Amino acid sequence: MSETPQKKPWGGRFHAATDRFVERWQASIAFDQRLAAVDIAGSIAHAHMLGRQGIVGAHEVEQIVAALEEIRDELAHGTFPFSDALEDIHMNVEARLIAKVGAIGGKLHTARSRNDQVATDIRLYLRDEVTALAHQLVEFQRVLVDQAEVHVEVVFPGFTHMQTAQPVVFGHHLLAYYEMAARDHGRLADAYRRLNQLPLGAGALAGTTFPIDRLGVARELGFDGVCRNSLDAVSDRDFAIEILAAASLIMVHLSRLAEELVLWSSPPFHLVHLPEGYCTGSSIMPQKRNPDVPELIRGKSGRVFGDLTALLTVMKGLPLAYNKDMQEDKEPLFDALDTVHGCLTAITGLMAGLTVNRARARALAGQGFATATDLADALVRTGLPFRDAHEVVGKLVARAEEAGCDLAELPAATLTDLVPGADPDLLHRLTVDGSVAARVALGGTAPAQVREAIADARIALHHPQLP
């Protein structure tokens, strides 16, 4: 950053220079320079409008736009001379513009304020970010569906309370995360609708006395409409909070998957094998194969939740309209988006290379009397009320525990003693394959149902509705 003293665009009413520490401390250019491209885009659209409305002469607009395009090239090639004395990206660009075209560069700021300018920049930036996140979610979903198809008949233990509950197929388990990602995608699309409204033209807080064309600027920049109240336009950060909330839910889902991957890949479970490119070793224990990627994803979820909390806290007590506190919106936003992008990239690559220990999965799926509910259902089909069937099977489980065997290994008489007239072979027909195959209701884990869900997912992913 340049340390050369700079004349402040707002300095006319001041007699003393800004304290040098305060100047550096309050500057946002170190992080808001990533808004440079969208700041230029918004300024070009604003310049075009000033020319169309006769507020600035056509020849002057041509010079301003040409210089802005040159500045855009400087930014792209890393030759732009940033200065923290100029506080933010808007004042840096304006100073560079005036250096190039002289006093007419100062006309660009006619009928706008940094307040509506930064609100516009953030919305333009977030539009691209939301679209990119949506694309990443679709790729993640595609990998989940591909893996679900490979594992559509692979029996896998299903848990509740981290206790063996009922067998499922692994493809069904993966599609649960597909559904979570679909909701994440929907939240981003919904937030995009409210995000895509133009604040530019609101001025500092009260609008402008110039005959501007806000709808024309909105069309040029691809906004669906304009913010209808000037006070709200410059003080609103709901759209940013919504996106952070959506990002937080994405991280909740990724963290849940990461937790399962850490458990499943551990030696006591030994259910899955993570690709080596997504693991690390120990500096002291040569046998270790640590699941660092899912562990980091699990940890980074808290970082994104913190970013959401930070922005909620910034906004909760602010009077209308703009306040300097709102400068604190950018770092949490940038951090959260960078974090989610990275986590989605990592988890998508990891899941593409995931393999399942099928024999171990089948063995665990049958432990803990996982077919007990199937036995209860079978008894219900003989006419027994479910609550009575539940009690009978509970007694059978207790006897199996005492005998140290599975339900299917109990003597047939154990069942007929409790339910006279019951089929004596009912116990012996209990299998994990039969359990999953029987769950044919819509949304169930039967392979036939999972194949239908995969087909539906592929149709949805063929033409995804991206923001």
C-alpha cells in the first residue's frame, strides 16, 4: 500500500489531517479491494446513466468510461497503485480516475454516495458468489448420486442415538445428503431473489435531486428491480445475513457428513476407506492415517457460524441509515464464502474417491438385533396389534441377549411360546437383505426405491435451476 499523503474527497470541512494510526486502522482497502471489478462495473453503468440523462456531457462520459476500463485492466494485471490513505476501494478508484482524466473524473460521483455504491458492490459481488456456490452444490450432488448408484445394494448399518437401529443400503444414506444439498441450493436461489435489487440511486440516505434513471441502471447491471426506500437501500444487510445463514446450513450438513466419515473410517468401525490424497499421517506414529479433511470441515463449520453471528451482532442495534459499523460486514462475508467454497471442493473430491468395506458394513448392519422391527411387522401381519408385537419382540431380544445369540438363532419354540400359532420359521427368515428389500414405501431404503430416487435426482441435475 502507498504511504503517500492523499487529499480526502470529503476533506473540505476539515482543518486537521486524519491521525495516521486512525487512517490505517479504519481503512478497509486491505479487504474490500476484492470488490474492485464490481465497483468498476457499477461505476460504468452509473456513468452511462449520467450521460443518457444529460447530467454529464456525452464526451465526458466517454472519457470517464474509457479511463474506468483502463483501471479495470490495471486491477486485473496487478499494477493498480492502492493506497490505504484513501480508505476504501471506491476512493482508490475515484482518485485513480481523476489522475487519468482530471477534474471531470470527479463528476462520476454525481447523484451517488459511497453508501449506495458499497451496497451495490456487495450485491454484485454476492450474486457471483451465490451462483458459484450453487454450481459447487450441484457438483457435490452429482458425486453423491454417482456413489449412490454404485452402492445401491450395499447393505450398511443404520443408526439412531449412535446405536444400531435398522439396516439400510449405503446408496440410500448418501442420498440423504443429496436432499440436504438440494435444500441448500433452494435457500441460495431464494436469497438470490431478494439480493438482486439495485440500491444505487438511494444516495447517502435520502435519494437525489438529479433526474436519474435507476431502472435503466438496474437493467444494465442485470438486477431484477430497485430497492424502493432510500433509507432501507443503504442500511439493509439482510441479504448478506441470509447468505451467511444459508452458508451456515451448508456447513451444518457438510459437518454432519464429515463426522460420519471420521467415525466410519476409524479402525473400530472400519466401514469406509478415504482416498489417500485426502488424509495425512502422523509425525511420530507411522501407522496413522488421519482423516484431516473431514476433521477440518467439521472444525471450519464453527468459523462460518461465527461469521453469521458477527454480522447479526453488527446489525442488531444500528439506527437508520448507514453507520461505519457496517464496514464490518465484508470480512465475515468474505471469510465465510471462502471457507464454504473450500470445504465443498474438498468434500466433493473426497466423496468421489470413497470406497466401502462391504463385508464389514454387512456384518455391522446385522448386529444389535437390527431386524427386530421386521419381526414385529411380521407379527402384525398375523393380526397382532403393533404394541403387542413390540412387547413380544422386546422379550425375544432380552432372551437373545441372555443367550448371547441373534434373534434368528433362537429356537423356534421361543416365539411360539409367546405367540401361540405363530409361524415357527418366522425367526429364521430374518435377514438384513430381506429387511432392506421390504422397505418399498416411497422414500424407503429398498434398492428399488433408491434406484427411483437416483433416476429422479439425475433428471433434476441434468438441468439444475441455478440462481
